[in-house]
Amino acid sequence: MGRIEKNNCDYFPHLVTMRNHRKVKALRNKFGQVLGYAFWSMVLEYLTEQDGNEFEYSEDEIEMFAAELSIEPEKAKAMIEYCLNRELLFLNSENFIYSNSLNAYLSPVYDKRMRARKASETRERRENGRFCHSNSNTPGISVTEKPQSKVKESKEKESKVDEIIPEKSEPEILIVDAEVIEELPASENRNIKPKGKKILFAESVLLSEEEYRSLVATNGEPGAKRIIEILDNYKGSSGKKYKSDYKAILSWVIDRYNKENYGNPKQYSSLAGKAQTADNLINSMFRKEGHNGADDC
């Protein structure tokens, strides 16, 4: 059921300068400082709470208003007529008294109500769990139709949908070190999320087992783990994605790792080349003496 439209207000702006308005001063001078001001304040309060902010100019209304001020009806009528003559109050064609200044002060209140009402009319509302633009076309419940039957029917439909489309749950991704993959039981191995033949070695680094073993062979196990850590930190902080994490490692991560451990990657490559040359020289010398090489040492 919609809210009943309200055509009155609970308050009006009582300005601190109201007593100094020239027409209010004249009213106070005519009927007394206290009674004149009390009458005018009471009129504004009375109009504000009336429907449409107006009241009928009749003997009954004047008598009831006089009772509010505890004065004789004749006195109240004389004061109302004085206000009408000085255009503090006005009389419309239907013989209702109103105040132009009060209506102007209350106009923003009614404008706000109108905007809220229009917004409420266009707001989407829920009907049977779904949004609809209006409830005006909502069919009523017939005498023979019970609301419980609709609830039961709705639950049956939901249960059928659950049977047809079972809820899918994503398996938990298990992040492991490569050297323990083969030691994991089959129940845990199935939770390792592959990408083709890739395995998740860190939060965002995917490598095949062969790629990881290649990194271990060339950089050692601690080095391989550090290389993966460098790439994982970079991808996590930058949001960068690669088609192949292994190619990214070969492209720049190994250089970064070598720079951490050896300073200049080029210098490391030079040192590695010299070490290889020395190994070849030693092997050559052992062959001349009839040995199998450095493996006999």
C-alpha cells in the first residue's frame, strides 16, 4: 500500500526578524505587542498544519481558532480582517484564508516531495524475486489460489534447476616446489593446476617440469628458486603477463639474477666462458698422458 500523500507540514521557517516586519509591527501596535505577535505566530502555525495550508473563513473556524488564543471570537475575527486588509493574509475565491509568504517558504518542501514521489514511481521494484519497473500490472491472488502453493511451486522449480545444473566448484590450486611433485600422492597431484603441461611453481609463474629442471641444471636449485621468485614478484607488482614464463626468464630474469650474484651479467658470461676454456685445456692435457680426463681426478 502506497504512502498517503501529505498536504501539510510539520514546521515553518520562523525568522528571527519576523517581529520587525513593518506589517507585523502595525499588527502589534494595533492589538498589543504581545497579543498581536502571538496572534500572527499562531496563524502561521495553524495554517502550516492545515490541509493545503489554508483554513475556511467561517464562524466555526474563527471560534475554534479563538479558543487556541483564549480570546473572544469577535476579537479573533477583528484581527483576521485587519490582516486581510493589510495583505498579511489573503482570501481565495472559495473563501479560504492563506498566506503568500508562508506558501513561498513551504514551496521547497513540496517540490522535494514531488521529486521523491516521481523517483519512487520510476524505481525498479522486486516482484517474486525479480526487478520490475512497476507494480501496477501485478496480478492479484484469486480466491481459490493460495500463496503457499506459489511458494511450494517456486521451491520445486529451484530444486529441478539444481538437479539439472549442478554447482561447479573450482579445485584448490596447490603451489609446490618442483622437487616434491613426484613425491605427492595422486590425490594431491590432481589439484595441481596445469596450463597445458605447465605447473604452477609460484603464485603467478608457470613452468613445465623440463623447464624447471633446465633452470636447476644451469643455475642450481637455490638459483632456480630465486629466478622464479624474481619473475613472480615482478608479475605480481606490475600485473604483467607472458605467453611463456620460461622465455621471459631466458630473456631478462636470468640477467637480473646474475647481476644480483655477480654484479655484471656480461662479466659473469665472460668468467663462465673462461672457466669452460680451462676445463677443456685440462681435459686435453689428460688425454695426452693416457687418462680419461678430469673425471679420473
